[in-house]
Amino acid sequence: MKLQLTKPLCFFDLETTGTDISKDRIVEIAILKLHPNGTQEKMEKRINPEIQIPFEVSQIHGITNEMVANSPTFKEESHKIYSFIKGCDLAGYNSDRFDIPLLVEELLRAEVSFNFNNIKTVDVQTIFHKMEARTLTAALRFYCDEELSDAHSAQADAKATHDVLLAQLDRYDDLEPNVDFLNNFSKRKKTADFAGFLVFDKSNEMCFGFGKHKGKKIKDILEKEPGYFGWVLNADFPRYTKKILTEVRLQSMNTKD
């Protein structure tokens, strides 16, 4: 079944130095851009993360410190990468919880002015887990009867994610082949930031999604315990989470004025 697109959809995958969104860095990014007319574009870049890739991580994706020593930094490639995905929706495997939040951190670190407010995201892992609950390798085997021989290669994983989604659309009649539906279906919860620390409740009020104030409205905590905001801003949270909280606080101050 062909995807019904109103704008390009970028399937992307990251290989990184680890899994900490606020600290770890990208070492490889691959993007497969699918246009509404069916044409495709690809981008693949090795990145010098400017920090060490732990040995055990290199054992997973095969990228060593020596292999990226002479590669450009993310900041040097950031405008090209953002220009490639600008105006597109995003799709990936576990992308809502990892790839997109980490990409946003890198863009902020590189001081790229970006706007993801109107993008739709499709997390193929969430669709898979709702339907079958497996890994990407098993998903490719299950849906496409293929083996992922080059797992943890960013380009191979991005291509596998693309293939799995198309196969999911063919298999499940209740999946609609458009990004609006897939965005809603593949989301676990509605978040204000990409890392899931700030969430929306049923009345669409922004709340904390963690810690002692989990589930409480941010505007209420701002009024009752302003020092909590200072703690979050000085703690080891993602830059984008801090950016959203800062905007909320500024809006509150302007309202009072």
C-alpha cells in the first residue's frame, strides 16, 4: 500500500555515543526522504561527536573513534541536515523517545534556529509493539520476510524502517496510509517536549511527566514552588525541555505584567 503524503516524510536513524539524550552525541545519521510523488532522496553522514565513543557502544554499531576522527562535527553539518528535513514530517524506529529528542539536542547545541511545532511524527516501533511487540530485526523478518544483515548501520536501519511501515500498511486494514493517522496511532502520549518530561493531560494542560510533581500542572507549580523551575534548569535535563519551561515561565511573567 502506498503512503498518502501531503508533504515529504523523512525516515531517519541515528547511531550515537550512548543513550543519554542530554549528554550523548550523534556519530552517524541517515535519512531517507520520501516525497508525495513517490520519489526518494537520501542523506548519510558520519559525524565526529567530539567526545569518546565507549568501546561497548562501538561493538554495537561498529563505528570507532578512529573512524570518525576526521569527520565533520555536527555543528559543521547541522545547517545541511536541518535544511534536508525542514518542512518534512519525521518517521523512525523508537524515534519519538530517542532519535528525535537527541537530534533536537544536537540542533540546539549547534545553535540552529529550527521549528518543529507543526511536524507530525510516526514511530514505527510503537505501531509494531501495539500490533506484534518485537525488535526492528524481527519486524523486518515478520512483515517483509527479510533478514536485517547490516543491523545498526544507520542507512540499513532507516531503509528497514521504511520497508516495515509499508508492509504494516499492507497487513493491517485499520491503519490509514497517511501521516496524520499514523502520527496519532504511533504516539504513546502527547508531550510538550520531545523527551517526554513535559506532558499534556486530558484537558490539554501542560504537566510535569516526572519526579515529585508528576501529573501536576506546570503553571500551578510555577506559582506555588518557583524554585523547582530553577532546579530543573540547572539539572541534567535536555536543552529542549529547559527551553519549553523557560518559555512557559516567560509567558507567565508577561501575563502578570
